[in-house]
Amino acid sequence: MNKHNKSKTAATKVENIAKVEAKTMDAKLNWWLIFGVVVLLTLSTRFYKVTEPDHICWDETHFGKMGSWYINRTFFFDVHPPLGKMLIGLSGYLTGYNGTYPFEKPGDKYNGTKYEGMRYFCTTLGALIMPMAFDIVHDMTRSNVAAVISAAYLIFDVGMLTLNQYILLDPILLFFMTASVWGMVKVSKTTSNGASYTFSWWLWLLFTGTMISCTISVKFVGLFVVLLVGLNTANELWIILGDLRKPILETIKQIVCRALTLILWPILLYMVFFYIHLTVLNHSGNGDGFYSSAFQSRLIGNNLYNATLPRNVAYGALVTIKNHKTGGGYLHSHFHLYPKGVGARQQQITTYTHKDDNNKWLLKPYNKETVTDLKLLKNGDQIRLEHVATKRNLHSHAEPAPVTKKHIQVTGYGDNGVGDANDIWRVVIVGGKVNNTVKTVTTKVMFIHVLQNCALTASGKQLPKWGFEQQEVSCNPNLRDKYAYWNFEDNHHKKLPKVNFNVYAPGFFARFIESHAVMFQGNAGLKPKEGEITSRPWQWPINYRGQFFSGSVYRIYLLGNPIIWWSNLVFLALFLIVFFVMAIKERRMAGQRLLQERLKQLQVEQRQNQKSKQDEQQQQQQQEEEQQEELANKQEKENTFNEFPKGHVACEALEPDVDNSAVNNKNGNENGSQRRSLKAATWLFIGWALHYFPFWGMGRVLYFHHYFPALIFNSMLTGVMFNFLTGWLPRWLQHALLGTLLSILAYSFILFSPLAYGMSGPTANEPNSTMHGLKWLPTWEF
């Protein structure tokens, strides 16, 4: 009989195991089928008409040109780190593009140029975002529904489609950002499954570190995903630290492993990208002037490369004078005058970051027009600077500067080098001593106006169009102005011996640091140009205004699918409501648990008091027993009676614990999916907030496309919240809502797809336009 029961039990176990394995296989098959559909829809929507239009669209004029410069190894300046542009150049080179197309302005035809490879490369990276988003949400929620909705919101958004089809940094940035989150989720999943220190765990850690390094190497806004990964890692380490089943050494090991893969490795990789960037771009280009004279001496073709120049500066020399601040330009003038109402109508003086003949000056004594003897320039000397091209002297007088009104105007004045006493400047070597001589390139000097007692400075302010948007030069009465430092760069004098300047060329780390200082300054100085359409962060989530990518006969307009964007905001608001409701509920339940524990503790104390009294009674009874032997039988009965409540009390104390445990396990199984979804939604909300709110504090020019990193997080959050809110409904109703939502998304995509695939004919403002009925907001300009 026992053998029969055992064999029956074993058979039941085998049958249960087989059922579980079958369900697991079915679940995997369903996942792969859904994933295949997601990939198919992504590829069919992203690569359709990817080579159209066959002309430059929007910022292709910048990033296509920069890709060309990498192919030609020509140095340039840009406010973004180099990786994205290097990859664009590499993709063009590998697909046959020779780097000769000028990429002058939007609308120019490619005319047989092999631009397709660069477009296909950017589109491919953009297309990989949707499958990764699907897997991210599935890993976080274990829900196919949440993953499908998240992917659908990204696939059917015409804004994402438009941004991913062109030669831009945005698809590259969004790919690396999404891949960073994907790696972060995989690391969390592997760790929670108890697979730390396995090969897959190390692989995902290194993958995540690589992706966050690549993200910030494309644009500095990649710092936001670095913060997200950092917060998630800190949360995991905190949980591990609180797990008392593991020794403290486990936490230390986790910290060390993550520091190596998520901090040190990304930093090293970031520096490697810059090393490649500075090694490849070794020929002089139009960005030289943004960098210091020493930096330029490493660029082939620059006048300072392998240059032999006089070491000292002497009177009669033809010189160029560069502002010593990071990204400072050359002291510059031209024949144009300051306009009426802007100080004296004399010749403009500016700084200009590009090299030309209008940067050249003749160094003269303050009291002579010609120099016959060789005389070196020394600390404290009084000089005049004559602009070579216009024969006018550097001059200042008691008029306010054109932009910085607290400063004094600087102009070009005189005729054939003859001016007045306001042309005299005193040369002061920064940190120098009396009779110290001025050296080419390496000596920092100030030019102090003798009569006005102010310092020649580059204020950093941009002049209006009448000043060709060059930088203002003024004279600052505050002689401590850190922007009033200059150095002599070019130095030509027939009577001075020349030395080779290679010894002053900086190494990699010096150029690495200077590159960042110039980029940071360039980013901070990005201001909207006159007539340029920009946007503010409050406009982005509501899809207030789009952005033209192509404004010719074949029109492309960057605008989000309004159904997707506006419903994203609805689900974002629902998350906040649910989060706060659940937080309040959890707080109340915690208080209830605390109250129950307190009541239980009081019951235990009462029982302990009862036991103490019973012990006292027993002692008293034992004493009476010794004194009164004749009552022994009676005493024995009382003792037996007194023992019964003790056993009864002990049973009562155990019963609630067993019952509460069973109830808690049952509730935990029922609410596990909801808790998991809410946790996933919280992290996605943090990702959205990190990629959106910092823009509110930025002073630089902003555009609509800056919102798209946050949009990816919002779309994934929408999928999670849809699954969370419909998870309480009957299965048939869940399927009905899912099908309805997917149908609406697909139909809205079909309606608005011409914005991405190209529009022709009348604009939406005209009643006979096919897009007229879709102009739901007056600010939409398609």
C-alpha cells in the first residue's frame, strides 16, 4: 500500500513538472512571436523611404559635414563630444562616401553623393530602440501587455520616426541611452536571481558601462542616464547591505565590481574616444581659432605646426594677438564702422575665432612711427597697435561699449597709422617683473589704456548683425578682469632669430582638458540667432510646436503623434495619482501592523505577569504544604488545576503567528505583479524626470528634439501603467482595451505619417490640403 502511494506521488510530481515546463515553453514561444512582430513593424516603418528626400535635411548640414571632416582628418570645433560624429564619418567611409560633399545648407541636392550609408546607419541605431524598450519593460514587469504597449508607443510615433531617419546625432544618442537602461535592467535581473559574479552578470555590467560611456560621448546630456544608472546601482547596493543573510563582505565585493565596470571602465573608454578623435583630426581646419596657440601647434597645416618663430616680441613685428581665455578669439578689425547710436562712429574692433588677414597688427612705440633699431617688448612698455589692413590704431575713449555698457568702447582710429593720445596702451606681463621680455605664445599680457586706465578685454558678448555676430571687445575699468589676458601668437620680425615651437606643444591630457573647457564654454554660449525658431521646455510634452526638417517642395516636419504624446501625459498623471494613493495606503498599513505588534506585545506582557503571579502562588503553596502535611491531597489537585491555563495560554500565543503568516503569503502572491509594475513605473518616471526637468534650468538655446530622450521613458511608463490599471479587469475586457488602443495608435500613425515620409502640395493652412483636417493646433506649421 505504501509503495503504491509513493509511486502515485512520484507520478504526480513528474506530471506537475511537465506542466510547468510546458507553460514555460509556451510563454517563451509567445514572447518570441510578439518580439518578432515588434521587430517587423519597426523595420517596415523605419526603413521605408529612408533615402528620401535626396537633399540635405535640417542638421544634416552640420553632422554630414563633420563626418566629412573625419574622413579628411580636418580639425573642427563642436560643442558635443566626438563619438557620434566619428561613427557618422566611419559609416560614410565604409559605404563609399569620400568626404568631398560640402553639406552647405538644407535643401541642397546630394547629386549622386553616397549619403545613403550614413542615413542607413543612423536609422539602424534608431530602429534598435524599439526592441530594446520592449525587452526592458518585459524584464521589469514580466508582462507581455506592458511591453507591447511600450513598443507600440515608440513605433507609431511619427516624431521618433522622423528623428531616426536622418544623418543626426539624435538616433545615435537615443540608441546608446536606451541600451544603457537595457543593461541596467539586465544587471538588476541577474543580481536578483542570485547570479552575481557569473559570466552573464559580468557581461551585462561591462555592457552597461560601455553604453553609458558611449551615451555621454555623443552628447553631454548623456549625463542624465549616467545619473539614472547610478541611482539604480545605489538602490541595489542598499538592498544588498540590508540583507542580513549575506555578510558585509558581499556588499564590499558588489561595490568594487560595480565601481570597476560602471565608473572606471566608462571613464577610460571616454578618454579613448577623445584620444582617437584628437589623433584622427590632425590637420588644421576652421576650428583652430577656438583653441589655444599651443593646442594649434599640434595641427598639420597650422602656421604654428612645426613652426619656427622669434622667441621674443620686438617693436616693428607683425603679430596676431589671441585672447587667452578658453575659446578666445583673435583681436580683429575690418573697414566697417559702429552704427549710429552705438558710441563713436569709428571702426569696429572685435574678436574673431577664425584666422584671416584682418587679425594682423603692427607693433609700434607710443611716440614713433618707424623703428630702426632692434628693441624687445618689455613689461611696462607703452605701445600703439596699428591694424595692418586698415592702417588705423587700436583706440579707446570715454564712450560706453556697444553691449557691455559698464565697459568703455574700443575702436580703430586714425589715418595711415597716425592717431592721438587715446591710441596708447601699456603692456603688463601677468605675474611679470620689471624689464621682463614678452615671449611669443607663452607670455600672458594685459593691455592697459594709459588715459582711461582700463584693460582691453573680450567681454564674451556677441555683437548684433551689424557686427557680423562676432565677439565684443571693450575696455574694462576693472583691471582684475580674467578675460583681459592675451598672448602674441604669430610673430614676424626680420631681425630676430627663430626657434622651433614643437617644444611647447601640449600632450594628450592637456589637449583633453582644453577640449572640454572649450566645449563647455561653447555650450553655454549657444544663444538663439535672430529670427530662429526655438522652444521652451513647457511646450515639449504637450506637442505645442514642431520643427521643419525640410521646407522645400518635399516637406518634412518633426512633430509627435498627438494621440501618443497627449495620452502619455494622461498616464503620467495617473502614475502620480496611483503612486501617492499607494504610498498613503502603505503608510496606513504600516501603522496598522505597528499597532498589531504593539497589541501583541501587550498580550505577551500580560501573560508574563500572569505567569509570575502563578509562580508566586506555587511558592506559597509549597510553603503551606511543608507546614500542613494533612492538606497534601488538596494541594496536589490545585497544582494540577493551575497548570492547565499555562498550556492553554501557550497555545493561544502561537496561533495568531501561524494564521498571519499564511495570510501574508497569500496577499504577497496576489499583489506581487502590481508591486513589480509600480516599482518599474517609478524607475521609468525617475528616468523621464532626469531627462526633462534639467532643461528648465538651462540658459542655452533649446529645441523641440531635446525632449525625445524623456519621451522614450514616458512611453515605457505608459505601457507599464496601462498594464497596472487594466490588470484588475476581467481577461476579455483587458484584451478588448488592448486591441482598441493598438488600433487607435496604428490609425493615428497612418494619418500623421506624411509628416515623416514627406508632404507635397498645399500646406495644411489651405482648405484643399490633404493635411488640413489634421492641423489640430494653430501652432503646427506643416
